[in-house]
Amino acid sequence: MRTVPRSLLVCFALFSLVLLSVACGGSDTAATADGDDTDVAVAGDPATEEKAEAGKSPEPINVRESASVIDAFRDAAALQGIYFKEVPEGFPLNIIPLHPDGEIDKSSVNEEDFTLLQVIAGDKDGIFDWYKDHFEGLGFEAGNPFTMGTRTMVGFGGSDGEVSMTLSELEDGKIFVSLVLSQS
């Protein structure tokens, strides 16, 4: 059974910390020490990309006049295959679905690996059974669940790949669910 690559977990942790620091910083624009707006070239901006392809230096874009730092961060994360509160087009929700009571935290796409992180208000055993029934209905075979503290982990193997599922109890009584589909 494959596990989540450590680099993917580290990446999620770093993005969460950066998002938290941006959200708590109180400002959604970039500024220099003297308070002036900072101009930057934005990846994904058609004008920036056209100039880069032509071998010209891209014109800076005024951050205050374009996207907020949070939007820029989300765009940069999406370029790395990480999405906040959504899943990208083509994501295999037929294999690793959102629970009916689930709220997407993050999703990611990395070559042949897909990750769905969600928070669910519900009973941990009921959520576990819902996913177990789903995966077995698709022809996956469940491994032996392993529980350590408030975290339960189990793997499912099938012709569509391997799914690693982790359920963790949060302090607010909700359940954090991590689903990783590896199709390699």
C-alpha cells in the first residue's frame, strides 16, 4: 500500500501556514517598507506570458490594482496542483468522492496521485463505513484499519489504483478526512 508522499504533506503544511499568515496579516496588497505599492509580474497573466514568450521582460503589474495576495497565492498553488475549497476539472470524484456532509478543505493533483482533504460533521465510524461501502462497491478491497489515538488509517486496493484514507477527530467534534488515490 502506498502512502502519501512526504513532500506533498510538507507542501500542504507550508501552504496552510502561508495562507494563515496572509489571512491574519490584515492586508491583501503588497507594499514596500515605505508603504508604496509593489509592482510584480504575475504568472498566468496573458500580457506577462506574451512578453515572456517574446523574450521581453514582462511589465510589472500593480498588485493593488490586480488580484489580492490571497488570490495570487491561490493561483500559485493551483499551478502546483493544489486547490483550496474546490477540486479541479477532471478530478476523479467518482473514485474518491466528497462525503454528502463534507466540506472541501483542499485538493491536489500530482501526476497520477489525487488528494481530497475535507471536514465532515458526523460520526467517525459512520463516515468510515460510508467510504468503506463506497470503495468496496467499486471493487476495492479494504486493508486492516489501524487506529492510533484519534486517527484511523486504512488502505483500499483495486483495479483503479490504491486509496489511502485517514480520518482524524478535530477538537470541534468534526472529522478531518484525507483521501489519496494513487493510480501508478
